[in-house]
Amino acid sequence: MERGRPPGPRLTVLAGGVGAARFLRGLVAARPDAEITVVGNTADDIEVWGLHISPDLDTVMYTLAGRADLERGWGLAGETWSALCAMEQLGGPGWFQLGDQDLATHLWRTERLRRGVPLSRVTAELAERLRLPVRLLPMTDQRVTTRIRTGDHRDLHIQEYFVRERCEPEIAQVHYAGVERARPGPGVLHAIEGADAVILAPSNPVMSLGPILALPGVRPAVRSAARAVAVTPIVAGAAIKGPAVAMLRAVGWEPTAEGVAAGYQDCATQFVLDERDRRLAPAITALGVQPWLTDTLMVDLPAARRLAETVLEAAGV
Amino acid sequence: MERGRPPGPRLTVLAGGVGAARFLRGLVAARPDAEITVVGNTADDIEVWGLHISPDLDTVMYTLAGRADLERGWGLAGETWSALCAMEQLGGPGWFQLGDQDLATHLWRTERLRRGVPLSRVTAELAERLRLPVRLLPMTDQRVTTRIRTGDHRDLHIQEYFVRERCEPEIAQVHYAGVERARPGPGVLHAIEGADAVILAPSNPVMSLGPILALPGVRPAVRSAARAVAVTPIVAGAAIKGPAVAMLRAVGWEPTAEGVAAGYQDCATQFVLDERDRRLAPAITALGVQPWLTDTLMVDLPAARRLAETVLEAAGV
């Protein structure tokens, strides 16, 4: 903090992957003075080739480090794929695509975890090395995994459903294995309770924010926070990206901005939805939630920054 | 074996890295009908980035699979280095250079080992996938490590001495940590005892073949083999490659073909040395060892094949 200048707002963002990462880029641009803490979803973490992969943490990390491949939507810019080709030649699994540069992150993380260092600490080390402009906290140091029970009675890891099977299986049930026994990671509850505003990023409510909010103590903490703003991941009845609509239906939420506002109404009093869904605003107001209208499609950094400005207005900071 | 055709000789080769790999390429070319078993040194295995690296096994594997970078002398042809660059950016160790394609082998091996599969089995699986024309056996499934005590009282892993410190430290002592408690790997003693000839490849006698011969039971097995032929790794008082001269001095062997023949005289009755060392032949004969003269410099595959032909002649097969 510079001398004589008041500190910026303390903002805590509950975050999934791509949508959250783009939003965070906009938020950092809109309020560079803010102290931003990101609570990242780890329920889609998976072991591949013996390595611990944290896809959502990495997406946030790479994006905020300016190293993400924004066009492909995941992984690093200028990535190469030699290890993957060689692994497939050895008959190893190739469905979860790990780039060569990306491997360094996973190797580094996995070795530290094997030495007994908790994920929260390893993540802080990586964030420091990548010079992130935010504090990045994994939601928990324990293992919590989003699993999909399919219509044909298979029990899939979320990445098997999402990547390997391209979201094709019918979803019968979604559950967060291990969540009842897990504790929020170090600093998570404190960051929520002490924030000037908590922001629920435009991430998949079931796959990304659901596991965070399901951790013991998190939902009550958000509820009692100074102010909580949710940003819709649904525009005109469709997910901006990914399988949110099918997943929302599976958990009994209406797959609209109104449905998401209703699902979050116990903890978020402010809801930012897209202008294209203007007609849903009165219904959201009727829920006791204050609607804020803006263009929520983050087609580029200026657009993400404009969305962040509306969110900051809704947050009153 | 084809019908009506006698099987080729059973040859068992004790092997280190590059020199052995080149020799083996020549041997396969010279006697494609031979049943070749390679007993590979694993005492320079090392853990890097949490991965189990077996440099000598891999050099043999990659060379015999036709995938080695023969010009660089190690690693794979067409290799890329993205993971290494990214690892160095994260502040990870970069002194042991792992290429991106190479990583697939190490990831694959490490995951199998972590699942409790012994190195011998993992090596057989890799050899099968790479369609090796030989059977490749790690010398042991236990951990044996060549360590260098330096003149300034440091205790270095052989790779730290060899790669990280470029063979610069003065060597006070060489020892094979763990060798007294280790057992030869499955099939190793049987392959030596049942061979028509055992061949000690032109590898570093201290760093590469020393650990194999130091395993309980191996030296007596070679001694009682039908015939054993050693190939010099020293030409005109200099190592063809690597730090053999300094290491031989450290263990009290004279760093010449004669010195190596003397060191092996208890187990190898035949010794192939370079024509440039013709003057040493009488001294070798005086040791009770039969000398065979040829050009031992394997500048290309035909040269390696010619060396192998002399070795086969010395082996009487």
C-alpha cells in the first residue's frame, strides 16, 4: 500500500476455471488497488500419469500470469505436445491432454505434495513464482471430487465426464465425494468473513462453485459476509461455455439466470445478469435479490473489465 | 526360431550406457539370430522432478529402438525441451536435462513403480512397447547407487558428479551404496549362467560394470560362465567417452587396456583391445587372458558391427 493512500477493497472471489479466470483478469484491471483473494475449486483435480493436476487452479494461474492460451481456452500459450505423443506411443492414456510446458507445473506440484507439503502451500509457491496479482487459495487441502452418476449407472470423475466423454452421458446425479469430511483450506473462511465483498464468479454453479459452497462452513460464511454478489454463468438460457445447463437440470435448478439467482439467494443478495435476460429481473427482485444488468459476455479484456465494474458497483466498493 | 534352423547363440551382455548401446547395435546387426540378454546398470538411476530416471537402461532402449539421438550421445532424436524451460522458470532444477518425449518414459516408469510393479517388470513392458530386439534386464530391482566421495569430502550421487559437476571434482573414493543388501534382478544370474558367452561391454568399468559385478553372486556367475569376453573401454590410455580414467585411478586400476584386463582377469578369459594398444597384448597374455586386437572405435554402425564380429570370434560362437 502506498503511503497516504487508503487501501483498496478486500475482495474474495469464489472461482472455477475459464469463466472465473477471464472475470478475474477484468477485476484486476478494473481495481488494481484491490486486495483480491481467489478461492479456487479443486473438486475437478485428477491424477493423470501419476501427476496431480489442478485444472481450475491452473487456469486461473496461467490466465492471471498472462500465460494462458486464451484462444484454445485452456493450457499455456505456445504449448508443445511431445510428451503426450510419446506417451500415446507407449500405450499410455492420452485423453487428458497435458502439454509439455504445463507438465512442469504438474511435476513441480506433485513432487511437493509427495513430500507432504499441503496443496495450499504449494499453490502459494506457484503463485509467487508466476507473480500472480492475487492471492490464490485452493478451497481445501483435502481430496474432494465431483463425481457424475450417469443414466447408465456409471460413476465418472468429473474430468472423465467432461473431457473424456465430452459431456455426452446423461447425468442422473452429481455428488461431491469427500466434501462432508473436508475442511476449507487455510485462510478460506477468514478471507470470506473478512472481505468487503464476496464475489461468486461466472462459473458453473454445479461443477465449479458447488463444491466450494458445499464445504462445511463456507455457505454460512458467505451468508454472513458484508456483501455477496453472484455473476450469472447463464445467458439467454444457455451456458456461455461447458455443460452448465445439463448439470443445473440434474441438481434441480432451472437453467436460467433466474434459476441460478434462486440457487444462490440464501447467500448472494446481489445478482449480475445479462441485459439479454432483462425480462428475468423482476422475478429476481421478487426473490429478495437485487438484479444488476450489464453485458456479461467477456469477449475481450475491456469487456471483462466492464463486467467487473458492474460487479464492483453491485458490491458497493 | 525358424523351423529346421538351429537357434543362434545365447549371449548375455553386461551393459552401461552409450558405449554398450552402440556395441549392442553392432551385435544385433552381426548376429540377428542370437538370443541377446542385456543386464543393464541401474546404479546411476536418479530421482529428478519426482521421476525415476534410469539413464543407462534408457540409452540402451532408445538406441536399440532406433530412436536415440546418436549425435548428441544421449536422449531421443527430434527431442523438444519445453518442460525443462518451464521448470527452470518455476525455479526447479535444470541441471539434469529431461526432454519432453523422454519425460513420457519417466512418467510411465514412475507411475508403474509407485503402483508396486518392480523395475524389472516395468523395463520389460517398456522394451516390449519399443519392440527391442533384445531382452533387457535391470541388474537389480533394489536401489543401488554409485556415489563419489570427493577430495573436498563431499558425497555425490554419480549423476551429480557426472552431469551437474562435469566430472570436475577430485575423486577420493567410489562406492556402490546398497549393493551388499541387493539381489540380482529376476533372470540375471540365470542369463549369465546359461549363456554361451557373457560379454562385458565397452563401458566404464567403475561407473557402469562395477555395480553389476559387485552384486552378490554376479562375479562368481560370470567366472563360471561358458566363456566371458571383455571389451576395452580404454584406447591408447584414454577413455573413448566420459570419466573412466579418473575413476579407474580412484579404484586403483591402471587406466589402460592392460589395467582393465587385469581388473577383469578373474572373470573374463578373453579381452578385446584396440589395435592402437597392440604393444599391451603380451602383458595381457601374461595375465592368463587371451588378447584380441581390432579397431574398437565405433564411429558408425558398420564399425560397431566389425567390433561385434571380433567379440563373437573371441566368444567362440
